[in-house]
Amino acid sequence: MVNRSLRALAGLVSAGAILGVAELVSAPIGPNSAPLPAVGDVVVELTPLGLERWAIEQFGTSDKTVLFLTMVAVSIVVAAVAGIVERRSRPYGSALFAVFGVLSVAACVTRSDASPTYAVPSILGVAVGIAVLRWLTGKLEQSTLVDAPEAPTSAQVSGGDRREFLGMVLATGAVAAFAGIGGRIWGSNARDVSASRDAVRLPTVAAPPLPAPTGADFKVPGLASYVTPNSQFYRIDTALVVPQLTTDEWSLRIHGMVDREIRLSFADLSAREPIERVVTLACVSNPIGGDLIGNAKWLGYPLKDLLEEAGVQPGADMVLSTSIDDFTAGTPLEVLLDGRDAMLAIGMNDEPLPVSHGFPARLVVPGLYGYVSATKWVTDIEVTRFDRAKAYWTKRGWSERGPIKTGCRIDTPKWSSELQAGRLMVAGVAWAQHRGIRGVEIQIDDGPWQQARIADEVSIDTWRQWAYEWDAEPGRHVIRARATDGTGETQTSDEADVVPDGATGWPETTVKVE
């Protein structure tokens, strides 16, 4: 019925008013006071491990976009229902909005950086939304006899009344959109840290500069470059809204089982000796042959020096690092003290860290999956024990220590490629951070394993490219790859899921040769 559609439209516009007003009011208060990001974080927090893993496997670095779109879809349905069930004498739709308001207020005020003012955007937004819903549905009830007991169910809003109502809807929607967009722009400008990032001048490293990876990059078409550009580096984290932190606001606290607590400002770092290293980072959710891995040149300060300066006490075996948005990672203490180039990084590929990759500072630890080591926007380091503290992902069923497993990937040819017979290049990358790669082998169909050519090794903490020239014959072929690390251990063929400590198995691709 037309009347039902108009009621649903009233609900949608009213919900838009809630979000628009809340976005506008949250601008001067802070991004974490806006309802959608706050509720989204709660959804992420409460999402079952299996569903969360499935989302990462299916959508990769787009998982947050999918979550946002899902929330929008659910919001549209709830808003439409609210408009349909709202009546002047039975304000069921208003009650639905009120429930949303309570949930969003709870989500906002329970955030770590919350103040009582974080409740204001949700309260004002819902109040305006309910007022708009009552106004629009009241106008509908004045324009038709559909709600009167004696009215036939087929009664419709008259043409003139419908045009007047649609005009009200358009005007309200325009105001809501203006408020929402204006609030978003205002908030983004207020929180923009571009000027702070642009002002950073990375320190000069005293050691000789890293050698150019001339022999480390085969430059084969379709093969990932040795160094991953910042714009292409994978991003997996729990932040629905990327934290915006200036260098003046940032500080790092080192405490817990230490002899002396240390607090560092960004300016304090300039008095320390930096290091520059190329390190490959990998996500534990990376499936066999996946792209949740990247190689970059990092500049920062050795974590070993910072921990030794604080004086680690006997009995400690874990470092719990916390980001500004409350994500935590538990890193084995011995890994940070064994001489590897674990660092507090401030630079990535010759520029300050991109905001989405942790600006102003993050952790980089060779040899461990990111969920136990690569905390972005890090502000707190607590020296503690595994039996006293649990990190974000450990609470969700992932293993405590997360050493990276030997792995490789076939970059070219791609799955289901159609190729011409003749000499073809099969190429990819292999990794075994902090053990290095000794060799890569290729198998065509069920034939013998053949040694691939591997690029020069710059560091045992980075991936190595490999390539194999194949005399391809017509037909459908399956190509497999396996790597052997620096200790002589070959990548296992046993297939395992990413949970609890990373996937195993051999990558393969199927191609058709004509």
C-alpha cells in the first residue's frame, strides 16, 4: 500500500536525521562519540571468532567496508519498520529509536577515551529523530482515514497531501544530509593530522644506508615488487575509524615488571639512535597463497634498548602493547631481547608512517604474525606475564606466541589464466621471517619438483622473490610451490586453517595452455 511505503519513508528520513545530527554534534566532541563507529566497534567486539575469520577470508582488507555496508542495510530495515509501526497513540517506532539511542550511548560512553559528553550526540540525535518521526507520521494520519477504526484498509493519501508530504520528506532529508556531511567535514578537518605528519623530519641513520635491492627484485610482470608501496601494503586491524593522533599528542609509557617506568614523547625520540631495516610483515589470517603480507623499509628505535633502559624484572615473559584505540597484542619478551631488529617504528619506505599504518608510531617485530607484534598507534607497553594478561586476539582463541610459518605464494600466472604454449614464467614470493629462505621448488601437475631461481637475499627478515621458466604444453595444468627455510625445513603440505596460529599447505594455481 502507498500509505505503508510513505510510513517507511518517514522512518528512513527520521533515521537520517538521527545520524546527521549525531555526526554534527560529535564533530567538536570526538570521532568516538559518533553512534555508528561506536556501535560498529561493539559489533566487532562481540562477533564470534568463526564469523570474524570468515569475513577476513572472504573480504580481506575490505572487511570494514562490508561491515559498514551491513550496518547501513540493517539500519535501513529497522528505520523502515519504525516508520511502518509508528502511530500517534502507539509510538512503537519511537520506542525502536529509543532502544537504538540507549545502545549507542552505552557503546560511546564505555570507550576507553570516553567522557560523559560522548553520550550527547546519540541523545540529541535520537531526540531529533523521534521528533521528526512523530511529525511526519502525524502528518500522514491527518491526511488519511487509514488509521480510523471505520476506515477501509485501502484508503490512500490524496495526491495533494502526498506531494506536501514528499516535500516535507525531501526538506528534512536535505537538512539531515547537510548536517551529516557538514559534521563529517568539520570533524575530519578538526582531527586531520596531515600537518603534524608533514612536519615530521625523519632522522638520519648513522649506519650505512641499506643496499639497493638490485638482485632482490626480478621485476617480472605480475610479480609483487620486492618493496611493497605504502599505498598497496595490506591493512588488517580493528579500527573502524582510523585513529588520528598528532606527534604532540602522542606519548609512550613503558611500565609493569620494570625497575623504572619510562614515558617518552615524540620529541624525546630525536635524542635516540635510529635504525633502518627491511622487514616483511604478515597477517595470521593470510590464507595459503593470500596477499595479507607485505615488505617495507622501516625506520625506528630498537625495542631492546627501551626495555633494557626500563630494567626488565625477573619472571617477566610477555610485553602487552596497547594502541590508542585499545587494541592489545602480547609479544614474547625473549623475542624482543634476542637481538633481532624489533623496533618502535616511525618511518615506512622513506616517509613518516601513513596514518592508516600507525602514525605517529607502531611496533615492528620480525618473525611474528602481526596480531602478536605489530601494534599500530601504540601508546602503552606493559612488561608482564602470559599467565597474567591476555591480548585482544588471544582472548578470541588464537595462540599466544604466533611465530610466522614458512610460506610462499604464486603471483603469476594467475588462477584460471589462459596461456599460449611455449616458454612461460612462473614466479612468486617466499618468506620465513628471521629464518630466511634457502630455496623454492615448483611442481607441474604431479611431476617431479624442480628448483626455482631465487632472488638475492637482503635480510633473513624479508621475503625473497622466486622464478621458474616453464616449457608449457597445451592442456590444463596445476602448478604448486613449496619453500624451504634457512634451517632446512620445507614448507609442509598438511593443510590447516588460519586459526589458531596461521594456515599451512602448498599454494597452487590451475591454468589452461592452448
